[in-house]
Amino acid sequence: MATEKGIITKIDSTTVWVKTTKTHACEACAARASCNAMGGGKEMEVQAINYAGAKVGEKVVISFETSPLLKATFMLYVLPVLFLMAGAFIGNKMAPFFNFDASLLSVITGFLFFGLIVMFVKSKGNKLAKKDEYRPKVIKIIKEL
């Protein structure tokens, strides 16, 4: 589980916007695309589920579950490449049966498979984005002394 500290800037019905600073952990994080950089600098805003009941202006700790994010990363980056290669391989093997140029059919079936998996990943990604396990959570309010 990865954690970061930040300040609540805005509250919605069930979520909050947390302003935080990018760290070195952000470079390897699979969820970095869901974070919104502010002004291209080191600050960013993250929309998180407000489990701690934090209010605007409070310092909080947010957490990210890494296991679900690794699954999502695999689906987003690895599956399309695998399907592209599988489609190209199938097209190459099917070409003699259709009396078609092997290279051309490889390209066509490769991109066909790629397009299909991209549509699947987009659909599945939209469903997964609604699940709490794929979203950051405010787990603690930091009390200053």
C-alpha cells in the first residue's frame, strides 16, 4: 500500500480533492495517470474517497492499494500488445488458406485484434474505475500540535 500526505481542497458528495506533492514514488505508480498535475509543477490534485470524514483545509494521509493497480496496468499495457501479436500470428497462418498476402493479412488481423482488445479494456476500465479498490482513499486526518 502506497501512502501520501496532502491537504483537502474541495469536497464532493462522497469524494474529496487532495492537493499533494509528487514524490519519487509517483514515477513508478500505476495510478499516476489518474492524478492531475497542477501547473506542470510538483503539485497535483487527487480525487479520493473520504473514509476519514476530512474537511476542507485539513491535512490527511491518502492510500493506494497496489495490487489492483498492477492488475489494471497489465490490462492496459500488456494485453493490447499480446492481442496485436496474436492477431498478426493468426493472420500470417491463415493467409495461405485464403490465397492472400501473408504480410497484409497479418497487419489486418493484428490491428483487428488490437482494436477489439482496446474496446474491451476501455469498457472494463470504466467498470473498474467505479470500484473502490481502484481509487485512492483518505485514511487518516493529521492533527497538528
